Amino acid sequence: MRVPFALALILASFAGTEARAQVYPAGSFSVDGYPVVCYNVTFVVDPSLPDVGMSRPGYIFLNPHYFVGLPTSLKLFWVGHECGHHVVGLNETAADCWAVRTGRDQGWFSPDAFYGLMEMFRNNPGDIVHPPGPARVAAMIQCYQQ
């Protein structure tokens, strides 16, 4: 049974601190009506996750609290980024690139939506594994245009 990600967000927001992880076997996950399949990967929506998302062999973990209020294109980018780790490994820039190309090819974001995403990343300071916003945006634009 397909349970939309938006519904999972709503359920998690009402569940408070007692919220438990929801597991979506491969092929049963969607984001705002967009079916999302990442090979044979199981999605786990876990409100206790300390980050927006994480990939582990066979699994993608997402924290629904980080997705509240985000535009669909950004939600799909994050899901695509985590899926990208299953394809390209630990390289964050390569996972961004994979998400951008996949999103472009699958119609997740039009050029306008894509450039809206870039505005959201532009001022990001980056961290130990992610480049700062301007470098990250430049790399994503290059991938989108290839």
C-alpha cells in the first residue's frame, strides 16, 4: 500500500515525541504524489533522525520534521540526493549531481523550480562533507545543464 510522504509528515507531526519510524518497502514511497523508487531501497521515515536524511545499504532514512513547509522540488531533491548515495557512494557533490540530473530527467523540477532550489542553497555555509552554498550551487548548475 502506497502511503504518501505528505501523510507521513502529518501523522508524525501529530504523534509528538511518541512518533515511531514508518517503513516503506521499495516501490511504496511517494513525495507529494510523485512515486519515488530508488532501486530496491526501503524508505524509513523517522522523526528521531538527527538530520534531514541518511543513506545506509538498502535503506534511506528521512526525518519528516525537516520537510514541513518545503516546496515539493526541494523534498524531491533531498530524497534524490540520498538515493544518489546508493549509486555514487559517499561523495556529496556526486550525490547532488545525481539528484539534479535524475530530477531533471524525471520532471521533478522544471528550469524555474530548479533555479528556485539553487536560491535556497546559495547562502548555505556547508559543513565538513558538503561544500559551501556558492560552490555547491555552481556544481549543481553544471550538472543540470549537462
